Amino acid sequence: MIITKTSLRIGIAGGGSDLPAFCGNYSAACVNAAINKYVYVLVRKRHDDMIYLKYSENEIVSHRDRIKHDFIREALIYCDIDFGIEIINWADIPTKGTGLGSSSSFLVGLLNALWTLKGITHTEHELAEQACEIEINRCHKNIGYQDQFIAAYGGLRFMQFYASPSDTHVANISYSDNELNRVSRNLMAFYTGITRDASSILTEQSKELEINPVKVELMSANVDIANSLYVKLQNHIHPAIGNAMRDNWNLKKKFTEEISNDSIDRMVDGCLKGGAVGCKITGAGGGGFLIAYVHPAKQDYLRDNMQKYHPEVKEMPIKIDKYGTRVLMNVEEYIW
């Protein structure tokens, strides 16, 4: 029996530049952080050659080709697993439409578990590459590369993207545990209660990046924010995170009308009036989680402000997790 634990993530700046439509032609980079909310995957061999799956649905099938869940089906094929197996998935948060990269975290954690079950070890970079291959090329998801790499590596990272995910450069922003905790104390996350399908937003964004020079300029400016933030974080200028979030969000809203709406605009405005240096909707936009950078002395006031004007919004405590996907349990079991 194998159990893996894989972090979810928040995007800070540069998100969207990792889409193949952009990073295949232009300089692309983002700053991303893994957080202490997780996706868990359990896998174990079965004696009866059947495949049992438990996620938001249950499946029992006799062959991997009959699996409805495309990530699981393609991962079993990729890892060349054709024996009886049970796979169970659960997470700390709702996993659809939250903007925290849960799909990619699940896939990275699943690959980590399947390879461990086979007694094979892969590096973080290899796991992320494999997840990109399955998610983008085999399952045809319109997504970039950042989610897979931050899920595999963890931590607070600066990433540069190119046409092939194998060329992705991942740089660790080397902070001590105490410094990471200081940064984390300034981060607040609020669940908007709005879920959305990111695929339509990302599909439109990809099309625009192929044909619209104005959108290319906006994305290039977004990359500039990420590059500048990386330099400032290397110099331990932590409030730059809030400024980057604010600038990133102002740019991001111009990519497509689906990224924001009146309700989200009011939440962002309430956050800024409550004392946040900057805030943004993480992920593709349109809903999910609102992330804010707020000095601890102002956080109670912001909470009260959000509760007063946006009672539907729920806070979720977060901190940066320096670890990527890892194996929690690896126990040999007797098979009949």
C-alpha cells in the first residue's frame, strides 16, 4: 500500500505565460508557492485483477481501457500497470474549480504513487514532465506547465518556461524555515464560494495569445512582474509579493471578461480597503480562492471587513509548504 501527499498551490505572478501558446514563442516565467493544503492518493495491489477507483465517483472495471477518469486511465497506461489495483483519492478542499491546481497535484501524486508501487524512483522534474505529457498531450487539457512543476517541487519557486516542459527551469527561493513562516503570516486565502471550469478561460486566453498582439503585450508585462518579483525576493523584500499580486490582477482582468465579475471585483475592493497590500484570484480566474498579502497587524480588520460586506466568503488559513509530492506510507502487503 502506497499513500502520497501532494501540495496545492497559489500563483503570485506570471500565471498564464506557461501556456504553450505563449511560452513556445516568448519569454515566460512565474512565481508560485505550494501551500499546506493537500491532495492524497492511496494505491494498492488487488488479488482479483479488478480495478477499483474511489474519487468523487466510484468505478469498478475489469480493464484500464474501461476507466472513465482520463487521468487515472492514462497514468496506468503510461506506467504500464495492467494488474488489479485500487486507487483512492481525497483532498483537503473542494477539488474542482478552486484555482489551486488540484488536478495537476492529483496527477503528480498519482504518478508518484504508481511508480513507488513498481519500485521505480523518478526525480521531481521527471514527475512534472510526465504529468504534463498526460494532462496536455494525452488528455488534451488546455493548461500550462506551472501547476505540475510546483506540485512536484513544492516551496516558493521562480519558474521559467519554454516550448517543451522538459526545458522548464525551476529555481528555489532559498529562505530559511523562519523566513518562510514570516512570509506565510502575511498571506490570507478566502474561498469565494464560486467554482468555475478553467478550461473555457484558458482556451480563450490561448487563442488570443496566438492572434492578438495586445494580449501578448499584456502577458509579457505579466512576465516582467514575475521577473522583478524574483529579484526582490532574492533580496528579501517580502512586501513585493503584495505589490506583484495587485499588479498581476490588474493585468489579468484585461485578458478576458471571464476572469472577473462584479462580485469578485467587490471582494477584491473589500480586501484592499481592509488593508491588503495586494490581492488576486488565483488560477485561471472567475472564482475559486482570493489570495491576499496583508500585514498581520491589519488582518483582524480585514477579516471583519470581509465578514461584514461579504459573509459568503470563508477564510482558509494557509502557509507555504517547502516540500513537493512525497510518499507518506510504503507498506508491503501480501497478495493472495
